[in-house]
Amino acid sequence: MSISKDNITDKVIDEYQFSGEREQVLVHGLIRHLHAYAREVGLTHSEWRAGLTFLTKAAQFTDEGRNEFSLLSDVMGLSSLVDLLASPPRATPGSVLGPFHVHDSLEQPNGVDLKGEQPGTPTVFEGVVRSADGEPLEALLDFWQNADNALYPKMDATQDYHNLRCKLRTGPDGRFRFRTLLPKPYGIPDDGPVGDLVRAAQRHCMRPAHFHVIVSADGYRPVTTEVFFAGDPYIDSDAVFGVRDALVTQVENVPDPAQALDAGMPTPFSRVRFDFQLVALSAPQA
Ligand SMILES: [Fe+2]
């Protein structure tokens, strides 16, 4: 069979036969959509070469601590789409894991003071973890955020490795409480080809401030998500499309010295309340 522009897609797909059904679906779908893209936009030789140059440059910017392909997935909204596809109904929606999570955070007691004496807005972050049926859950929260200089410890040698992150278990009442700082908006790395792409599209590279949390409980589907704050200047234009309405909460300013004393906080302090909801492992996928 001679190859023509009309039969090349089917011919290529026929040549890729995998033993696994899922590999077959993934690769055949990828070929079909890549070919459809080239046809739809009328891809020229110079545009195809520019695309390859972009990917080559992305590879040059990728190493142990930086993944330009992951960043590309983020700014194209693909990471968020995968999160949304994996978020079951009635669970707290998922949102990007990001590059700053580490697996060896230390377990701390409920109520821990993570902020110490460092600069920033002292903030109590508290809430309840529940099942979709409203039952409080004994859960594990894996928590991380940036410091007042908008940097995570991975980016900032002046911070302790464990600064502003921990694992914390709720009690049987599902309640959790951290004493921490309000996180800051920050820019994604913009010195590589992804930064060039974002600027060329007249977008900015900023993310609204957020807490990162992975919430898990025995018998329930874990949720990797972020908590955002109403009024943030970037809440409607997150460079990586991580904001969902259900993840935005208010920051309450508490000027009352009696409440501060009761909370073990300086005056004034901020309070952020957010409840997480998990669905059982047996619940249907989205
Ligand atoms: Fe982050």
C-alpha cells in the first residue's frame, strides 16, 4: 500500500501493536491526535522544526531539580486537566502537586508552630477532614508552603530543609490545626522556553499564594490539592490553572488580643479555615 496523506495515520497506527490494551489506547490516540493537529493547522516544515527546537531547548533546561516538560504540561493546562479527570465527585478537587513536594517531611503534633520567629503574617490554618457522608476522618495531612520571601526551601539555601512543612495527623474528630504564615504569590521558573512561550502569549508567570496539602485516610482516595485565598491578585490568572472555586477560602484578620492569647498567636494574626472531603476507595471514579 502506498503512503498518502489520506492513509498515513491508519498505516502508522497499524504498525504500532502492543501486548497491553492500555498502551495500545494511549499510543494510538497520541498518533491520531498528532496527525489531526498537523492537518488542522496545516503544519509547515518551519513550524514543525520550531516545535522540535522548542522541545530540544526544554530538554536542555531539564535536570534533577528542574523539569521543563512538567512545567510545559502545567502552563498548557494539561496537568490540571489530569487532576480534574482524576477528582471523584463529592471529594475536595485535586490541584497540581508542583515541584516542591518532598517525601520526608517530619510528623508533627496537631497544633504545631511551624513559623517560629521568621518574618511573615502569622496565620492559623485549621479545619476538619470528613468523608463525603460528613463523618470526621482520622487523616494524615502532608503540608508544605513557601516562606515570606516567596521561596520554598528547595529554592532557598537560607531556609531550613524542613521549613514550613510537616506531616500531621488529625484526631478522631477529623480536626487539624497549624500555626504558620500566610504564603506568598510566586512566579514559576521563566528563564527557559516555557517562560518564552508564556510571555509570547502575553500571559504572566505568577501563581496565586497557596497552601499545598496531600490528605489521606485509610480506606479513602487520597487528594493532592491546594488551598487559595480570596482577593489574591492572581486568583483568576494562575499561570498553571490550579485554582478551583471550591479551593478558595477567606483570610480572616483577628485583631483581638484575647483570641490571640487563646490561639497561642501574636496580635494581630490571620485565620484560614478549610475543610477537606475524601471519598471511599470503593466510590466510582469521576
Ligand atoms: Fe506552590
